[in-house]
Amino acid sequence: MRLWGSRNGLGMHPLNQMPELADRQTSLGINPKFGPALQELIGDPSWNALMPFRMGYPVTETLLSPRRGIDEVVV
């Protein structure tokens, strides 16, 4: 999803803290705040948020994320 968005000119920023905190609250038996908030955002109880993103079209010129060349990662 992130590669598709980047290829199509979208700025994308991962928001993994929300699902991590929801899982942590569940595992520790803490009063759940993030789980219900995520479910409200999703709007469908049969779906779960695994890796949400904030995304949109940049309003200013941005730098590309650094990438290693293929020769650096393929052995």
C-alpha cells in the first residue's frame, strides 16, 4: 500500500502506535481506550487495523526517502 501511494504521489506516514497501544492495553488488562477508538475509525467490527497510515498529497516539495541500490541488498 505504501509503495502504491508513493508511486502515485501521495505522502505517507505510518501510524503504528494506535494498534500497538490497543494490543498492549488488552494484554495488560488496562481500561481500553485505543481499541474502541480504532473500531470507531474503522466503522466495521469485522475489520482490524494492522498498519494505519496518514496520507495525502504534499503541499510543498519533499525529499524522497533514502533507498539502497539493488546491488546492496541482493546477494
